[in-house]
Amino acid sequence: MPKNITPEQIDSLLPQTQCGLCGHGGCMPYAEAIVFENAPINLCPPGGVSTLRALGDLLGQDPAPYIPDMEKKAKPAMLAVIREAECIGCTKCIQACPVDAIIGSAKQMHSVISADCTGCELCITPCPVDCIDMLEIAPPEPGKTKADYYRQRFQARQKRLADENASKKNSRQNQSKSVKQSYIQAAIERVKEKKQSLT
């Protein structure tokens, strides 16, 4: 591998579906695995042959041995569609979506924002009523990609989740502090009452 190749450079070539089909937790973890663990360049079915070739060019690796296998396992552009009449509003698909492309609330019908869906299929498995279909869609025009947009949405979701977790943690800590203060205050009051009853 050429020196000074960064995970960010590799990540910029990946489709940003965040699907995990590469065996890693998303596009950046795969990029890091290529740089730091010498992971092979043929693990991205959504990227297909074009991404395989781009990775080969960047890393100085010949992609030719991987091309036949990639042609078989490459995934077309996909879009998740919820059969709304069957949706029970469990919110499991919303929690699974890596780019917040599904809207809805508990016990209400959910919908996929088609312009934001990466086609990752991560919403399929958690759905308890199997009401999500994956539809093949037209590939993007040559030279046009939504990868940067998907990356921004993924990063925004990660930040939102981190902020929510921090807020919950602070709330629990404040609640715990408040409970302790209440307990101490009650104990002080009991001691005062006892002293007064003895005088």
C-alpha cells in the first residue's frame, strides 16, 4: 500500500450506504480496516466494479483478480419501500436506518424518504411484520453520486445519537444527585425532630 493513504481518502471512494455488507460497521470502518488491517479491496457489493477499480487505483493494487467475483455479487441501486397498510408503527426500522431516512412515530404508519434512502437493507431484518420491500432503482448518472450527501446524513445521525445519549446521562446524573440531596435533607429533618422530642 502506498504511504500516506488515509482512511478518509478511501472513504471518499465508497458509496456510503453504511450497509455493513463488507463485514465492518459502515464505510469509514471499512476504510480504516483497509488502511490499518490490510482488509481486501473487494468487500463492497454496493460499490461494485467501479469502486473496486477506484480502490485499486488509489492503493496501487490490481483489481483484475477480483472483478469476476464482484460482477456476481455487486448490488444494484436499491430503495426501501414500506407497505404502509401493513406497518404497525413499531419504530424498529427507524432505529435501524443509518441515515434517518424513515419517518413516523410509535403506533403510527412509517414512510421512507426516497431521496435519502441508501438502499442498505438494514431496516428489513428488524421489521416484525415483514412489510418492507427493496426495489431496484435506476443507477445514478455517470459522474453523479449521492455518497457525500449520504455521508453527511450518517454523520448527522451519529452526532444526534451521541447528543441524546449525553443528555440522558446528564439527566440520570442530575436525577441521582437530586435523590441523594432529598435523602440527606430528609435524614437531617429526622435528626432535628428527634432532638426536639428529647428536649
